Amino acid sequence: MDTQWFESFREKLDKHYAWPALYMFKFIVPAHKQDELRMLFPLHITSQEKRSEKGNYVSLTYQMMMPSSDSVIEVYKKVSGIEGIVAL
């Protein structure tokens, strides 16, 4: 993801949220990578977890109180290092 994409995303976040705000993160990750994702959210309880039909993938949803659009973007930057992750 390039700088322009993040700037556009920041503008959209700021338009739709009044910070601080509760923000929902949803990811689909290969099942063998789910612990790597969970380690990035050590203090947060998964609000929802669902395995794919064959068990190869896991959908994880986190709700977090975020102070700003920049903090949301930082989370997405951190998780982008996980191979095979899809952010929804």
C-alpha cells in the first residue's frame, strides 16, 4: 500500500469518525498465522472468530478504542507484515 492510499484512507476515516472512536478491525488470515496476528493485539479480546469450512483460514474481528485515524493506519501497517493476511 502506497502513501497516497494511506492519505486517502486517513481522509475517509476522519470524515466518518469523531476521534477517539471505537473502530472495528476485521482480518482473514491463514490458520497457521493466527497467533502471529493475535500477538499484535495482546490486550484485546477477539470479539469474533470464525474458521473457514476447511479450517485453512480464520476470520478475526477486534473492536478497539482508537485515538486517531493515524493510530488506525499504524495497526494496518503492522499487520501488513503477516504473510497471507487480508484486511477487510
